[in-house]
Amino acid sequence: MLTRIDHIGIACFDLDATAEFYRATYGFEVFHREINEEQGVREAMLKINGTSDGGASYLQLLEPTRADSAVGTWLAKNGEGVHHIAFGTEDVAADSESIRDKGVRVLYDQPRRGSMDSRITFLHPKDCHGVLTELVTAAPSAAQSPATTSAKSSAKSSQEPPAAQEGTVDH
């Protein structure tokens, strides 16, 4: 069962300037930063609030580190703005199967590691009224303590669905 909006992914050209805008304008502080060199993105998670299921709601700022990354390609086509929405769930595997049974294409056969050691999968935007949708099960301690240092992620920690990695998912 989906329990919350986990995060809204926002593609941006300048991560630091965008994070500063959200801090100065709304008071949202960076909770976690991560670099995924394999996928060519830097990200910052800005915590909005905690939730009753132990998770939280965030803005995920995504900046490409190279033009040919999925986010770089998306930015070149669309400019800055909302890239995807992610819903929190207690069991990403079970919920993705339930959604797949309703005819929605799930882009990963098995959930993968996401930001802050979460478990994730994506739903095809053409099956979700044009919205790239992510399902997220937060790591048990993700909402408890912020990570203040950047981490390099492996390819397994991709934040992009396979087709989006190649720049072929239409938004």
C-alpha cells in the first residue's frame, strides 16, 4: 500500500544554486547529498517532513554531471522542472507486482538500491498519464539521521529507469 509522497524529483542545471533557493525561500535544508558517477548525476535530498511510517517526504534535486546522462538529456529537451514523483511504500516489491498486475509497466524486474539505501523501482510514464513514477521503500534509518557527506554510488544505485538512462523515456 502506498503510504506517502516520498519525494518529487526536480531536474536542475545548478544543484547548489537550486538547493540555496529552496533553503532561502522555504527553509528546506539539505538532508543528504549523493553522487552517482555511473549515471552522471549529483543529487540533494531536501527533507520536507517526517511521516508516521518512519519515512519522510523530500524534494530530490538532480543535476547532471555530463550532458549525455539521462537527466542531462532530459534537461536539454525540457529545461528545469519536475522530473518524476515517488510514492513511499512499506514493500516496493509487493506493490510493484500489484501495480504490474493492473497493466502498468514496471521498469525493473526486481527493486534496486536508491538514494539513502532505499529500495526502488519505476513505472513507465506512458502508463501513468505522462508521469515518470517511482516507488520507494525507505531504509529503516533513512529519516532518522542526515548524511552530511557525499557518497559515490555504483551503477546498481541508479535513480533512473533503464529507458531513461538512455534518454528514451518520454515525459
